[in-house]
Amino acid sequence: MESIRSINVNYRGRFAPSPTGPLHLGSLVAAVGSYADAKFHGGKWLVRIEDVDLQRRVPGAAKQILDTLEKLGMEWDEEVIYQSRRSEAYRDALQVLNEQGLLYPCTCSRKEIADSSITGLYGYIYPGTCLNNPASPQNAHALRIQTNDEIITFHDGLKGLYTQKLCSEVGDFVLRRADGIYAYQLAVVVDDAAQNITHVVRGADLIDSTPRQIFLQQLLRYPIPHYMHLPVVTNAAGEKLSKQTNAASVNTAEALQELVDALNFLGQQPPLEILQGDIASFWRWVIQNWRVNQIPNGVV
């Protein structure tokens, strides 16, 4: 059966790697999935370097990632955005939230949080210590946002209905750390809005962050993108592939094979002869034959 392309010229997707090391199969799967979905729908694909946490940034990694994407035939449609250059935008968003009376300083250490918190599905659930006993803003402090009992619901393009009650399942979460670094949850929301992202295709390891991001989008009156969370690549021990688990970097000398491996992981079943072609013919096939309903719904 032939696939039918659904053209959506307003589709704006993105790939947003952190420059903590070179691309590996896990991050390549996210790149291939987001690129294929954008191009299948006739949309644009953007790249954002999520280097807001300068302490985790590896020198030269951002350039290496971009070079790898180019060698793999994935071309971005607009200028690459670097989070490290966008502190003013994050500060402005914090101000909007502060004017709503939702932010408060937190001086709790990690040990204090671990000792006083309940462990939920997504980690420690902050018990509201500094909300109930306000900390002095004169001391070094993080900024947390006060959550509520409303249930956040969204429909994931692969996994279906997903719900989360932030107050009881996550707790009030940090938007700016005590060292002044803006948190991922805030930065990604501000940047997706600034880049007019309509579709977020990323790994399922981030699905539990999505309700927090929708919560912030609602408060900041940003549009809420469509979300689709892809299965996560794991090693033999069941650990997500990452720099910490010594994941092998993408070998651009075997670019076509690497791309086919990522596509196979996503259940797309390209013909064997695709390996006899080149990068351009590979992408022509993918853009014509991308099928979301063939992607495994879970960890493979």
C-alpha cells in the first residue's frame, strides 16, 4: 500500500540536541524521526543547540553535531539557535510569571529535598518547604513555580492520551537554579514559542516533562505544539544510550548504514537496495514512505 503524503506548509519541527558530546544512535533516532516527520508533511525543520547549562557543554560538540547532521543529509531551514545566547528572553518570561505571583525563592539543598520529599514516578516530589516557610531572597536561591491540582492532558502522536497532575506527581519545579542557570523546562518553552514550533518530535524519555511545559505555555499564553515521543534506544543493560553509558558516536564514514539503522529502529522497513544508493536517494524514499503507525509504541 502506498503512503499518502499530508502536506502542511505551516508545519515547523525541530531537533534540539545538547552539546554534551557527539551524536550517537539514540540522538540520531530523534533527529531522523523529527526530520522525516517534518519533510513528509512538507514543513520546515529547525535546529536548536540546547546549551543553556554551560557546565555540561563540551567544547566543540555543537559544531561536531552540526557537521554530522550535514554529512547525513539533514539540512535545517533557518538559522541555528543557541540557548546560551538567549538569557534575556528567559528572564523576560520569568518576569511574566513573577507578575502572576507564581514564583518563589527556594534555598533547599539537594540533600534537604531528598530527606523531606516523597519519591514519585518522575523523581522527588518537592514538598513545598520554601513555599510554606518563605526563604530570604537575600541568600543564594533557586526560583520555583507554584503548581496546582489541575490535570494536564495532551494527546501524544504515538502514545495517545497522557495525563499528569503536577502538584501531586511532580511538585513545584525549578525555573532558575541557584547558580543563575535557567532550567530546561523554561528555556525549551520560550524557544519553541520564539521559533513558532508547531510539532515536537523527540524521545519518550522526555514525555514526563511535557505536562510541565504545557503548564508554562498556558501561563505564558504560548501556542501548544503537537507532541510525539519516539521510542528510546537502550543498551544491553536496558540503559538509555548516552555519553554516560558510553554510547558509540555516529560514524559518518558509514553514513548511509547509520541512517538505515535509525530508520529500522523506527519501524520503517526500508528496502535492502536502499544501501546501494546514496544519501539523497535515501531521503527521497523516507519522505515519500514515512509512516507513524509503523513506529514501535514503547522502548525497543
